Amino acid sequence: MLNIVIFGAPGSGKGTQSARIVEKYGLNHISTGDVLRAEIKNGTELGKTAKSYIDNGQLIPDALMIDILASVFDSFKDSKGVIFDGFPRTIAQAEALKTMLAERGQEVSIMLDLEVPEDELMTRLIKRGQESGRADDNEETIKKRLVVYHSQTAPLIDWYKNDGKYCHINGLGTMEGIFADICSAIDKL
């Protein structure tokens, strides 16, 4: 199986490129936000537990998030692989994901890091906010999101480098050019 972790700051193009990877390689897409909303909507036990944390303004514990992801991962029978989008976000989550996959005889095949300079991220996100009306795509909120991203993610880049799974992708250029770089990295696996 091809198990891909896709990384990048808000506005780096993760969602766009994930959709293209899913289409080309026939992978399943696991977005933590989508998964949580579905579990809550479907009223599963995991969803009810997650909702209680969210309703109290708390972060969902890593162990619960891994249980939810494991449940979704296991539901993909005869899958060619999975792209993890929005997870892991911390070293503890990366270690838990590695353990969960190892228990299933799997591993992360590659971690794709879409790197885009901060000034370009600001331009993209402000434009996205103007086009989509997303309330969180304003300059002040974007700056906060980028600070959180850099503080949480910098250690993960080194963690995946040490694990031999890291792949830098230049997130500047055309969507087609960036996707070609991603395909080149995946095809080498």
C-alpha cells in the first residue's frame, strides 16, 4: 500500500494536490476534519466522545484521534493506499500513526512537504478569503495560523527526515508543475 502524509502551511495547496493524488493513484483520502465531522454526524461512539471534547472547547486527545483514524483506515478494504491530510501535527501523533500502521503491517511511504514562502501564503489565503468568504482567511487570523503551523510542524519535518520519509516539494509555480514534482517523488517509491 501507498501511504502518504501531505504537509504544508495553510494555503500551500494541500487540498488541491491531495485531490489530484487521489485521482491519479486511486488512493483513499483521510482528512482529519472531514473524518471527525462524519463520526459526529453518524453518532458513532468515537464521534460522541470526540463531540464531548469539542463542545467543551478542548483538543481531541491523540489516542482518540488515532482510534478514529484506525477505524477509517480499516474500513478501506482492498485499498491501494491512503493520503493523510491534516495529520499528524505533532511528533507524538507521528509516532502514534507509525505504531498504528505497523500494527497493520503498513508504514508511511513518504511525507510530502509543500513549501511555500510566507508572503505567497498570505496572498493566496487573502485571495481565497475574498473568493470563498471564509472568515478565517483574514490577515490577522492567517498570521496566527502560520505561527501555530511553524511551531508545531518544524519538529515534524526533522522527525520525518530522520525516519527517511521526508520529501521537499517546491509549492511555487503552476499546479501542473507542482503535481509533476509530486508524481516524480511518488513514482520513485
